[in-house]
Amino acid sequence: LAAGSAVAVGALAYLLLKRDAKEEQAGARDLLEAAPSQSVDKITKEQVQQILQEIIKSQEQMKGYMKELTKELLSKSLTFEQTYQRVKEVQPADPLEKHGLSMVSFDQLLDKHQGDPAVRESIAKIMGAPSPNSCCSEKVQAITVKTIIDVHNFMLDKLDALVQDFLALPNKNTYDMKTVTIAAQAIVGSKIEDSFGITSEDIESAVLMYHTMLATNQEFAAINIKIQQTMGKLMGTSFAMS
């Protein structure tokens, strides 16, 4: 369940592709570079709770920045480089890097303390499950399964074009990949809002609302596999499916 740090910086694979814990865990490990790891045994439950709170704070800050950036992208045409620089200017420090933890070691810590109610509550908040109020809003209620699938097809198309353009850049190796994924999220999210009039948060709420139905929808599953594969091309990694 260690999606924490990546979610905190708004990585596309989590905010747009959150489907189940296994996918989130695999995505987190692919997206985050391993940091020098502290000994898991020396970190207390209280320190784990502190780190989780730092992640939540970082996540909330980044959500605010992303909303402003999405508004800017809707009102003016920014290049990928301009969007990347906007994100780079406001991107919070990674809490895991601050504490010298790799994603794998953080996984181990969460597994170790998963029985603690405070830890579980923080993890649920980091995972970004929409609030009951948002799920019940008229705007979300009006979203159909067809709309969800249409949005994901649209997302795949725009993401694929963005990835191809990025991979063609002669200096692509100089970019920070976590910042790249945030910029990608902002660009794709703004295009979704412009075309469908709904935000990424609206879609997340609708996916939660139709979770049981979507879990057996083969078209939805196939689209998500393609989106993950496209993200894998961007990150230079492959997303394992099981």
C-alpha cells in the first residue's frame, strides 16, 4: 500500500490510475527512484505516523498547486517545458527522501504497522478515496459508466501523444521523472476538463461509485492496461500485471 510519496507529489499513475492496491504498489516502485534506506527496525510507529502526516500535508499542497495549474492550462496554451517548469517551481520536497527511506522500506514499515488505526486512517487519506459528499454530488451522479470509459480512452490518446513527444526530446534524460509525471497529469487533466467538463477528482469519485460494475468490465480493464503500458514507456519501465 505504499503509494504515499508518489501520491503526495501528484504522480499521474496514482491520481488517474488508482484501481487497486496491487497496481498502486507496483506503480509506486516503478515511479520512484530508490533513496538511501534507513533500517526499518529503528523507525518507531510514532515516526511512521509523522512521515504519513508529512505526506498528507505535501499531498494537500500539491493538490492546490495542481488546481491552479489546471486553470492556467485551460486559459492559456503552455508548452510541456513551460508546464514542467511551473511544477518544478512549486513541487514539495519528497517526505521519503527527507527521511532517507526507499519506497520498498516504506512498504515494509506500513506492513509492520498496518494494524494501527492511526496508520490505517492516514493511508486511506493518502490513497485519496473521494469523500462520501463528493461521491453523492449531482455532477458525479450524472457521470455514467460509458462516460468513464470515454474519458479513459481520451486520456490514453492524449497521454500517448504526450509520451511520444517527450521521448523525442533530445534532452529528455535531463528531466526529473517525478516532475514529468506531475506535468503530464496536469496537461492530460486539463484536456479532460476542457473536453468533458469534469475534473480528475470527479472521475475518481465516479469510479468509486461504479467500482463493482467496473471491476468486471473488460473494456475498462483493457484501457487501464494500455494506460499503464504507456506510462511504462515514459518512465522507461514496465508495469507488471497479474
